[in-house]
Amino acid sequence: MSRRPPRPDGTGNARLSAVLAAGERYLVPTGAPPFGKGSGFLYVVTSSNVVNGMNLGPSVLMIKETKHNDSWNAPGGETDKTDDDARAAALREFNEETAGKWHRVTRKDPTANMVLLSPKPQANEVWALFVDLDAQVCEDALYKDARSGWTLNRRMHTYLSKETGGYAFVPIAALLAFDHANKTFEIGPHAVQLRFARKTLSDIRHIWNIVTKAIPPPPAVPPPPGRFIELHAVHLRVMPPPHLFRGHVKSAADSQGVWGGLHVTITGFAIRKALAHLANTPAYKHNPEVHGDRLSDYVKRVAATLLQNGNPWRPKSVTTKHPNAVRLSVAGGGMHLMEAEAKKARLAKVKDAKNAHISIGNSKWLQNTLNAVTDPMTRWQIGIAVAKIDTDTKQAQVVRFNGVVHLWP
């Protein structure tokens, strides 16, 4: 058997650094339970899956099990006398059932990180190996073979072992769209059965939660040339899942790109007093209030209130009041709380809660954007948007999103 990796200890994949540093409950200290009867499973999770030029988002390696009516599942199985613990069984079974070597993937991505999805080390464990690779790159590393020319149908009908009659990198989004009535999910155009549906879907939701928390913010955009002033605002940033962030939804987000994409403004952009005075801009005369560090305090306070008792927060509803609207109305008790707290803190240009909305730029993008924004996997964050405005050209651009707190999922 290949050399076993250390159990997670808060180091590793840069994509997961924030999650690891936070000491989330799914990370466990070094140590393993005594050997005993049990089982181990291993998901290999890729950061992307590009097919025909379209990124289907984070994906997991699944296999078709010939001994179980060709149903699909993560690689894994029972411990045997050669295994020290359930994780050793997961790694051994992965190599046997996929006819690949998991350590070849970690060599391709040395920052790969292995995370225990079970609450604590136990006889039955589910592990996820997160790699910052595209699915095809991961596949080539796993098999030392260029398979980019293979069709999906060929992968799904390739015998890897006497137990495995096919494999595929399945987008997490496809598994989250599981058809409970027919007990199937889709791999491309194919509807297939899922073994251990309740357990597997629970694992996938857990993996999705880790992936969405670990996605880093977009890189900072350099300000335009010339002298500029700096403006700040508190935003609720709205980030649809990768499989929905395309077409009309992406067009709607791009139309608001100058202000950071799809978002709800909680406070208006307040100009920094010293910079406004230096630039001699008229905005200073009409908006002399200064946010300063109060925005950071406000975000922490409001986020703590919204997330009290450990419950995630999301708006009560997102709707449109007119078929030709170019904005989506956002409602919920939290909006009034944010408004009240902002007024109490005397933050500049507080938006009325009843008028909270997401601008989308064009009415033809309305329905697709509404569907994406209300999807249960869409992420909602609260944070401070920092914009730069060139004093000569008057061009504005959001360059940072600071103090981010995840509200949902």
C-alpha cells in the first residue's frame, strides 16, 4: 500500500487555508481508533471540470459497482487485516477499485489536502481528497495516461476491476440535483442509480460546504491610472453556484461588475473625508460623514446577530414586482435589522430595508438570474466593498471585498 498521508492538522491546500485555520468541526486531531470491523470511503474532489469549453464546477470521482446492479458510489469498502484503520481501508479500496494510484494525484498537486468528513475518527469513515486540479488533469495523473480524448460513454463502460464497471468525474451540482422520486442523478445525458443515496448525498452536501467556504475571493483589480478617491460600502454579496453562473446570470453579474457583481447595498458608498477634501470633490460637501473603522465593527456585529444560535442566514424572499424589472427585490427580517444597526452607527447613506434590491442590468436576464439567486446552493456573504474612483475620468471600480463573513450556506 502507498505511503499514508498525515491526518489533517491545519496545513495544506491553499484553497482550504481559511477553513483549516478556522478549526471547523470536520477537521480532526491526529489519532485513530483501534483497529476493528468497519469501512472507509474516499472522494477525490477536483476544483473544476471543463467539458467542451464549459466549466461544470467542482466534481467528485464516482464508480459503477457491478456487484450492486451497476449503481454508483464513491470508492471504498470494508477494512481487512492489512488495514490499520478505516482511512487505510479507504485508500487501499480506492486503488483497487479505480485501478489508479491516489498518491499520483497528490504528486501532481503537492498542496492537496485530505479531510475527514466523519465527526471524529471511528470504525466507519468517509474522507475527501481536495485537489486544485481540473478533472481531466486529475484523471491523467491518476492513470498516467492522456484520456482527454475519451468520451463520457467510454469512461462509464470501462472495467477497472472485477468490481468496477465504469467511472466518471461527476459535478457536485449534478449530485445535489438528485431525483428522489426515481432515485437517480445525471451524468451528462445518462440517468443512473445512486447507492446509499441518503449517506452519499449527506457526504456531498458536506463536501460542497467545504468547497464553497474555501473558494478564495477574486483577485484585486488595480485602480485606474491618475489620482483617485476611495469609497466604502457594506454589501450583501450574492454568488450563484458554478453550474448556474453562466449565460444570462453571468451577463447580469458582469453588468454590475463595476460595483462588485450581484449584491445588495446595505450602506451607500461613503467617501473618506480626507481624500474627498484633498480631491475637492462636490461629494464631500453633500456627504461629510466618514465610515472609517466603524464599517468593520458593523459587519462583525450584524453577522453575529444574523448567525446567532449557529443558524445560517438567507433572505426570506427574492422576487421581482414587474416583468420588465431590471432588479430583484430582497426581503427578510434581517434587512430591517441591518438598517436599524446602520442608522444606530450613523453610517452614511443607509438604504431603506423596503427598497433593498439586486440590480441585474437587463430585463431579459431576469428569470434565469432570479432562479440562480434563489438556488439553495447560492452563497450569501456580508462584507465591505472598497471602490476606487479616478478624479480625472470619474471611472469607478470595486477593487477589494474586506471583512467577509459567510451567511449561507
